[in-house]
Amino acid sequence: MPAFTYQKCSDLSQAMKWLAEDKDTFLLAGGTDLLVGIRGGKFKARQVADIKDIEELKILKEDQKGITIGAGVTLNEIAQFEPVQKNVPILAEGCNSIGTYSVRNRATLVGNICNASPAADTAAPLYCLGAIVKIAGPGGERQVGIEDFFTGPGQSALKAGELVTAILIPKPYPQGKGVYKKASRTRSVDLATVGVAVQRWGQEVRIALGAVAPTPVRASSVEKAINEENVTDAAQAASLVEKDISPISDLRGSREYRYHISKVLVRRGLEETEEVCS
Ligand SMILES: Cc1cc2nc3c(=O)[nH]c(=O)nc-3n(C[C@H](O)[C@H](O)[C@H](O)COP(=O)(O)OP(=O)(O)OC[C@H]3O[C@@H](n4cnc5c(N)ncnc54)[C@H](O)[C@@H]3O)c2cc1C
């Protein structure tokens, strides 16, 4: 493991100070992406600022705005939070699809999106829920919609010196049912070859996919067919997903396989959610 300086942050201002002082400072939340990345040479970290014990980042609450999930909250805490289970279970499904129980005991939702992998398993559910990313930095606080947060593979809307403080799942929550479906090489621990979230929203549907484009994407063509053109046949609607994605071939699957399995998972997601809403 390459050497780096370790800084333990007790509050947000300390974390921002380390970020401002050295551009080769990396934030550590659960460390399940960061430490693997440092060891593998993906991240050249001179300094690591540990934010996981910052009290204000441990916020996990529901109020009139929705559900707020701080940057220090783990995936297991989110999946077990009653308002998530009751109102937005698709997010619990996305969290539970990551790694193992012990990985999820450390890994955070915010770390999952800040890593900005197109295959991040929480991204597609967050797209369907219209999540809002809360950011703090030298210029103050700002908010970005989740679809604008991902800008490319490993790239996000974060500017120099900024960090994510929390994610808001805004009210009104979707009515109906949501499912997250993941195809991977094994039934055990693996990143998604394709991940598909399907969420009924009143009489409408929202669909998002991961690992099939440089960023997670909405299946706009499928959504339009169902929401605006009254297409009711799930297979017919799902076949349109090929217009929305641009997969590559890599060690997890070929481009052709990803096209195929995307259609299959979108169809299954539509079928599994339609009866509660029809
Ligand atoms: C065995 C194993 C299995 C895994 N399986 C999956 C899987 O199935 N699906 C999946 O999607 N992922 C998987 N992962 C990846 C990883 O666990 C997740 O992406 C996790 O959610 C990352 O969260 P973390 O808190 O550990 O992030 P960290 O590793 O601490 O951070 C990740 C990145 O985000 C940055 N960062 C962290 N917090 C902030 C913040 N508040 N503001 C700005 N930047 C920040 C860090 O500097 C780093 O670049 C797996 C990892 C392991 C080790």
C-alpha cells in the first residue's frame, strides 16, 4: 500500500480545510472503494481525511422535505431505516445488492455515488427517486440533482475543495412499487454487469439503468412509450431501451450481452411492478 498521511476529522470545517490545503487529499468514508483504489494505483493520495466520525454527517432522518441521509451513514443503516423500508424500498434493495453484509456495515451511500462508477448499485434507484445531492465547499452550500451529479466514468459534479454532506430523497414519495434488478457474473459478491431500477410513480413509471453507459441513465424511450403513448405490452416497451443505452464490452460482459440483458431486466421490472398499479 503506498504511504499517505492520515487525518481524522472531527467536524466538517476540518475536512474542508484539508481538502483546501492539498489537492491530493482524498476523503475516506467507509474506505471500501478508496483503499482498494489507493492500493491498486487508481487514486494517488498524499493525504486521506477520515470523515466517518463527523457527527453532522451521521444524520439519518425523515421530515416534511423527505428522507435525509448524511455522508457518514452506512448502507446497512439505510436499508434498516423504517421510513426507507416503508416509503422507498427500492433504495433499500439497491443498498442491499452491494457487496456483503460486512462491506455494507462500512460502506456509505454517499461514497457509492462519489466514486461515480456507472455501475454504482444505488445510482439507478436514486435516479428513479429524483434524489438531491447536498454539497458544501469553499463557495458555500449548493444542491445538485442526482442526474447532474454523475458526469462521466469516475467523474462527478464536485468541484475542487467540495464534498457531499447528504442526499435528500424528496417528498412526495412514489406511489406504487419499485424494484431493483441486478445481473452480475456470480450470485455472490460482484459489481453489476447491468443494474435496472423500475419505479411506478402514480400512474407513471420511471426507469434507470447502471453499467450500460458512461453514467447511469434513465430509460427515457421506454418511459415515454408507457407514460405518453399508452404502450402496455412490457416486452414491446422494454425493447426500446436499446435507444437509451450505449454499453461497452469489458470483463463483466460483452456489449451485445448488455443490450440483451437490459431488455430482459426492464421487461421483468415492468411486469413485477405493473399489477399493483393497473
Ligand atoms: C468486496 C467489495 C464489494 C463491493 N461490491 C459492490 C457492489 O456490488 N456494488 C457497488 O456499487 N459497489 C460495490 N463495492 C464498492 C463500494 O463498497 C461502494 O461503492 C461503497 O458504497 C463506497 O462507499 P464508502 O463509504 O466505502 O466510500 P469510500 O471508499 O470511503 O469513498 C469512495 C470515493 O468517494 C469519495 N468520498 C467519500 N465520501 C465523500 C464525500 N462525502 N464527499 C466527496 N467525496 C467523498 C472518496 O474520496 C472516494 O474517492 C464493493 C467494494 C468491495 C470492497
